[in-house]
Amino acid sequence: MIKRNLFLSLAVTLAFQGIPKAQDPGFRVPEPSRAVRQAAATPTGSVNAGAAVLTSMDVLDNNRPISAGDTISIRILEDRREALQQTVAVTGEVQAPYVGLVNARGKTCRDLAFTIKRELEKNFFKHATVVIAIDTLNPADQIREREVDLEFYVMFGIVVRQGKYDLPSNEDISISQAILRAGGFAQFANKEKVKIIRKTPQGNKTILVNVDGIMRQGDLERDIFIRKDDVIIVEEKTVNF
């Protein structure tokens, strides 16, 4: 009987030693970082392409043209496969899923995506969502970009795509063109009083432009050119009921 009790006591002691000590109620076991989780979920040899994180064609870049030597990734959401990454050939072509060779050079990611979308919806998909991203630039383009001091302007407010835009050094961009580059006015935009905040030696200067008059009536004399560091603000139109 005594031996049996000793045996039970020893078994209970060993069992409790195997149980983790109680933690602070607020304690949580550290979770691996998002990058680590993605790396663990990505099979060896596969590519974590830029298009893998995109879920809408509305956010595709519509500014930078694709060049030969760029590395791009293409994904069709309805296909439920991983993004296909490839380098644009010297001829400017890429291999699009289901479609075959497509000319990409000179097109933006958005342009190329809609080109492939139209072809897919002819024979393969009732509705196709194509997302494309430039993962790496042609090394020669990267060197040129480092050598050039890029200039920008910023677009805020009631437009389709707000953000920071390149200001080309070899061409002039007018206020109406800047609005079009941003996808045009969104609903309820005040098209008649578009603000341009411009830095001057005397301080910030606000310029009001009737872009609606420029676009509808051809009032090109008021279609002023954008300058470096301009901030364009499209406010919401006031509606009185």
C-alpha cells in the first residue's frame, strides 16, 4: 500500500512538472512576423511578386511605362494561381496567362492589365480581374533614375486617384492634364474652383482655376502649367437643398 502511494505521488509530481507554469493573464506567445509567415508559406524557389498583394485593378500604376528589361508580375484573381513573374523581352513582349505573347513595352501596368482583361473575356473568363506590378526596373533605367533629380506634384481631394505624381522634365503638364492623370474628377467635385498651392519666395500662393471651363468651353488660356512641389486640391462641391 505504501509503495503504491509513493508511486502515485511520484506520477503526480512528474505530470505537474510537464505542465507549463501559469502566465500573466495578458501574456501572449509571440507570433512570427508577417514577413516570416509569408516566407514560411512561400514554397522554395517561388517568387513573392508585387502583383501577389494587389486585389483591385483600380490601384494599378498608370504613370510609369513598362520598358524592356523590367521585371513584372501578372496575376488573374479568378484563376486563383500565384502571380507569374517574368522579364520583359527586348522585343517588348511578355507571356500573358491563357493569352500568349502580348506587347507590354510603352504601356503602363493599368493599360497592359486592361489589354489582357479584354482578351481573357473573349474566350476564357466571363469576368477577369488582372493585376500587374513592376517588381524591378531595367538596371539601365535604375541608373538613369539615380542620376536624374526627379520632380513631383501632389494631388488631393475629390479625384479618382490622389497621390504624388512625377513631373516630367521634358514636357509641360497643365492643370487639366494633371486632373486627367489622376483619373478625372470624382463625384461631387467642385470643378470650378480647383486650388493650386504654390511655393514662392514670398510664401505659399493659392491659385484658383476653373477646370470645368477649360474642359467644357476650351478656355485654354486658364490651363496653367504645374510646377515642382505644387499641391493641387479639389474640394467637394457644396450642395444646398
